[in-house]
Amino acid sequence: MLVLLRLAFASLKSRAVTTSLTVFSIALSVLLLVGVDRIRQGTQEGFSGTLSQTDLVVGARGGSLPLLLYSVFHIGTASNDISYASYEHFRDHPAVQWTIPFSMGDSHRGYRVVATDDNFYEHYRYHRDHSIAFTDGTRPEGIFEAAIGSEVAQRLGYHVGSKMVLSHGLETVSLLKHADKPFTVVGVLAHTATPVDRTIYITLYGDEAMHIDWQDGTPPAPGEEIPASKIRKEDLHIKDVSAFLVRTRSRVDTLLLQREINTYRNEPLTAIIPALTLQELWSMLGYADVALSLVSGAVLIVGLLAMLIALYTALNERRKEVAVLRAIGFHARQIFILFVMESALISAVGTALGLAAAYVLLWALRSSVEAQFGIPLAMVGISSRVSIYICVVVLAGALLGCVPAIRAYRNGLIDGLNAQ
Amino acid sequence: MSAVHLQNVSFAYERNAPLLQVGELLIEEGERVFLHGPSGSGKTTLLGIVAGVLRATTGSVRVLGKDLSHMSPAARDRHRGAEMGYIFQSFNLIPYLSVRENIALPCHVHARRMKRITASTLDGEVARIAERLDIEEFLHRPVTKLSTGQQQRVAIARAVIGAPRLVIADEPTSSLDRDRQENFLRLLIEVCNEARATLIFVSHDNSLMSRFERHISVSEINRANATQVHSC
């Protein structure tokens, strides 16, 4: 056996170029498999990390998915608003640690405007424990002040001091503009790789002030507008919010409070646990995951085929070698083992190299990937999926080695000792 | 004792089309036999049976005291490796091993050949044989850098290391020029004598015959060929 192993090594070494090319192609396949696996897991983590440390999302009675979509991803609209009285009731609930109210409905050049309060800057968390930070300026305090997400700032070229006119409704080209009440950018938020980047944040008072002279969803008639300069915070009464986030004091509180909100008599409300709904949403997006896995699987097959071709083409030159080994007293089975051993060695070395390369790359790129795409690439050990890949690659390599091995075995018998 | 004793041996891949039929073939230990015959006469098949690569379809095959017809393929392979040295016409060497490793290989694979070396170490034995065959200067060279004549001498070294009791040389001189043939044959016979090994030398070149004490024509002993010719 030891002799065979030494022969296998020497034989592979003598075909250094083919061997290293084959090892390289297998390493590349494994690198891709592991890379895709990491990115897949990172994407999922990044996605579920869109909102962290929030136990409940509360909105008007409706489906859990639409609620999550409009409150967290700013997709679609709320079916109804929640009265501010109900919001206050739960804000002051003994089981509640903090709440973040959101009021939506306006936009600016395609970007959503979300009215919220200081709790957002204080408590909002994403990707486990990241909080909202500013690259420039401060949180909006005044009625007509706004903070903008990093993408808004970049795309629209806004900076602290820029003025913007918000539009009523969500259309990019809106007919109804709050032209009389422009907002000033006072803060630019740091990049989060979440929907926060594409959002403009104003205060709840600002939202109320924009609509102070509106009646039943229609703008004031000409001459009846109340000029921005005459509006003071004290005059504004917040009437409703679109949704709010809740952090409870304990896990048990979460479930009890969810039940309490869902059965709240004064107003029909829905409370969802965002982690669960995010999970649900991700599983609907699962086909992308499948596609990625299929592509990496195909790459692996190509890599293994390259090895098969390399082993097979070497086979004809090796007929004489097989005859010599038979003459020295090697059994046909030992020659079979020699060939399988060579392919197993190639795939094992290729796999090890690919794994090493994958982890080095992950280590080198993870901070920039996370900053750029919001995909956290955890430097965890080998996941169960990856360890299955490794086993499959080495096993498939050894199995593929059987193909030329069977040929060599047959040739060995046919040629006998007399291959010339 | 006999080195090779074949009785009523026949070999066929297909029924009714025997390639070899031998009534009796007896080669005594220590004999130097010249086996000749035109191509297609059954030389290759006969060698395959003696070496234990092929199994006789019928009859008894005794080689160096063992009945090959009743041994498993693996046991026949072991028997061949431990007791026989084999030299081909060309391409005798494993291309990815050095000359030294090629010569030493049978001793690595077979403990019995390792035990029979006369020097105290395997390296010493390889050096001794290499010196005897005048190839010591190539020992550390890669095989591919050797001329055909040099390769064939390395093949002798590998065949006789560990003193096998039977050396089979299958047309070993046909890729050499006349001068080298003489030289090769002289060396081969000498080292086989020194190792007290039986030598079966196969060739279609009858000019080499004179150096051997016994000549066997395969076409004469193979009755299958005769019947085949008639049937054709």
C-alpha cells in the first residue's frame, strides 16, 4: 500500500503540469461552491438583518407580509392608519421597552418620506447591533428638517443645507407637491445596506405640518394655504401613524403583547414578529438560492470532467507502465487502486486548496463586501453544506478515477505483459 | 527440480479456437533456453501462461514448484513478482521513477526478493548490480534521459535483483543494434548464471541461438497452430 502511495505521488509529480492544472480546476470549483455558499448564507443573514432587535411590528389590521413590506421595506402602502391614541396606549404599556412610530405617504423624486421621532435614531437596529449613524449633520429637530439616507444623498447629490419639496403620494412625478413647505436637509445617514439608505426621514410634526391645511386628502384651495412660517410645533397635533416597531421587556411579553394587540378592542390592529415574517419572505425568494447552487454545482461538474479527461488522456501513455507494474508482480487490483488513489489525491488536494483560497478571500473581502452590499460574510467554520460538498468532491474524484482505472485493469488483462 | 513443467496445456479465449496446445514442456532449473518461432506462433501466449498472467484453460502448469492452474490471480501475481524477473523488448522502466528506484522496486514490493539480496542494504545491492552491469553512473538520472541500450541494461538489473529463480526475456534485443545485442546477451547470461536463475530467452532472431544450450521452437510444440493452419 505504501509503495502504491509513493508510486501515485511520483506519477502525479512527473505529470506536474497536467496535475497542477487539474488540481487548479478542482480548487476553482470548490472555491466557487464555498464562495456561493457563504454569499448565500450572508445574503440571508443580511436580509433577515434588515431589522434587528425589534420584537413586534404593529399596523392596521391586515396581512403580515404587506405590513412588513411597507413598514420595513417601504414597498406598497398601508391599508389604514393607526390612531395616535392607540399608539400612545401601547407606547406606555408596561411590557414595552421602546417604540418607533412611522408615518408614511409622501415621497421625493421616487424616494419615500418617513416621519418618525427620536426613538428611531436611538433604538433602530439592523444587522444585529448596528445603529443609525450620521456621516454629516444631525437628526432633524425642526418641523421642516429632514435626514436623508446615503443612497438618496448620493443619487440626488444632496448634502446638509439642500432644500427639497416633498410630493404628496408615492409617484415619481407627482401632481401634488408641498411646494409651499420645502424641507431642509440637516443630516445625512451613514450607509446601512438596508432600505434606510433609500429613505428620507422627517419628524412626525413635519408630516403633520405639511398636511395642516389639507382637508380629507385634498390640498387647500388657493388663498387658504397656511404659510410655513406661521406653523409652530405647539399648534400641531399628531393624529395618526402608519405603523410602529415595538421592543418588549422579555420574550414572554412579546407573545402576550402580540395577542393583546391583535385582540385590541378599540381599534383593529395587527402585530407581527418580524423575524418570522422575514423568514417567510426569504423562503419565497428561495429560487435565487437554488439558481446559485445549481450554477456552482455545474462548475463542479466541469472541474471533475476536466480531471477525468486529464486522467483518461494519460492512460494510453501509461499502458506500458501498467504492463511493467504487472510484470513486477502488481496485481490488477493494485493497479486499479493506484489509479483511484491518484484521482483521489488530486481531488483532495484541489479541495483543500479551494477551501483555503475561499477562506483567505472571504477574510480579505468581507469588510468591503459588507460595507458595499450589506452581505455579512461570517467567518464561521465549515458549514454542514460545505462539508457535504467536500465529501462529494473527494468521493466523486475517487469515483471518476475508477473510469480510467477500469480501462487500465482491462488493458492490463488483455495486454498481459506484452504491451509494446 | 524443474523450473517449468507444462502438461497437456491448452489456452483459448473462445471455445473451439485454441491459441495454444502443448503436450509437454519441461525446463529444468538452471537451464538457459532459447525460445523461438515466428510471430503468431503462440510465444506470447506461452509466456503469459508461464508468467501466470494468463490461466491455462486446461492442463497442469507447474512453475518453480507451484501449480499455477490452481492458484488465484493474486497469488499468481505474487508468485511472478517474487520468483521471476521479466524483461520486455522496450519500455521496461517506470518513466517517473529514477533508475535507482526502478531497479529497487521489486524488492519494495516483495519481501522474499528483499531477503535474498547479498549486500547488507538495498542501496548497496542496487549499487553492486549497477556496477556489474556498468550503469552505476546513471543511477540517479531520470529514466527518460537514457539510451535504449542503457535502458535495457537497467531492465536486466531490475529483473535479477533479489535473485529470482526464473528470468524471462521477451525479445529484449530486438530494439538494439548488432554490437549492443552481443554485449547485452553476454551480460544477461552472465548475471543469470551468477544468480543461478533459469533463463528463458525469446527471440525470432536465430543468430543469437548459439549462446544457448537448449532451443525450443514454439511452432513445433504448439499443436494448436498446426490444426489452425489446416482449418484455414
